[in-house]
Amino acid sequence: MRTSVSPGEQDRAYMRLAIQTMRRAGIVDRTGGPFGAVIVRGGQVLAVAGNSVIRDNDPTAHAEINAIREACRRIGSYDLSGAVLYSSCECCPMCYASAYWARIDQIYYAASWHDYEDLFDDSRIHEDIVKSYAERHLAPQQIMREEALEVWREFRALPNGARY
């Protein structure tokens, strides 16, 4: 577990940028919900992005995901170690998982889920994900496991297979 760092004045400046982006995405440009994100590493802004779910017809185009994609493109790597994510709102499970996989070191957020749950309610996902597969709204069912395991065996045997 990492130790969180108390936010300073520079963190507030980056969060102001995330909130400005939130307003632009949700109210001015109406590209999606009012969500904005900024990714910074070593004092350099790597990405600023708003939600673009509606504009892009892409349910994964959350501000945090858009920012992670842009930051990774910009540095030419999937590894954002040392980076900080500033999100105008608390991350949904998808965005949190993406930040985790990108190895982001710290997340700061402004509004909590409870501040906007009347409009965008992630609580159902949080409740669903902890249930057994059989009890979930989207109940995953395993098929063709042996065929998939064969690919895993081949992948493990590669001397230089992609690892992240």
C-alpha cells in the first residue's frame, strides 16, 4: 500500500484544470457527462481530457480513460509510474482499474460519488462486482477453457512475450 501525500497548492492548480475541463465537457461542449481529468508526472502535464461518451458513442470514453490513453500515447508507454491523476469526480470502477493498470501513483478527486449519484450512480456496479458470478447482473459463464489454456501455454513458452 502506498502512502498518500497531502495535496499542496500545485495539486489544487491541477485540480482546478480538471474542474474547468469538467465544465467544458459536460456543460459547454456537451461531449459527455461533466467529468474532467488531468495527468501530471514530474511537474509536466501529460494529458487533459473530458468525458466524451456522447460525442464518441463510446461508453468507455470517461475523462480518466481518455486522459490515460493520451498520456500513454504522449510518452510512448503504457507505464505511467510516478504520475498523478487529478479527477473532477471520484473514479468509477473502470477508471480506477485503468489507473491501477497504468501504474499511476496517486489519485486526487474533487466530487465524491455521493455528490452526483442522482445522475450517475456507480453504486450498482460496486455492489454487483463483489457478488458471486451466479448472482451478478451480468453473470459471466465460462466456455472453451481448454482452448484458451492452450494459448496461455504457448504464451508462457515465449521467451519475450509481452508482460506488463
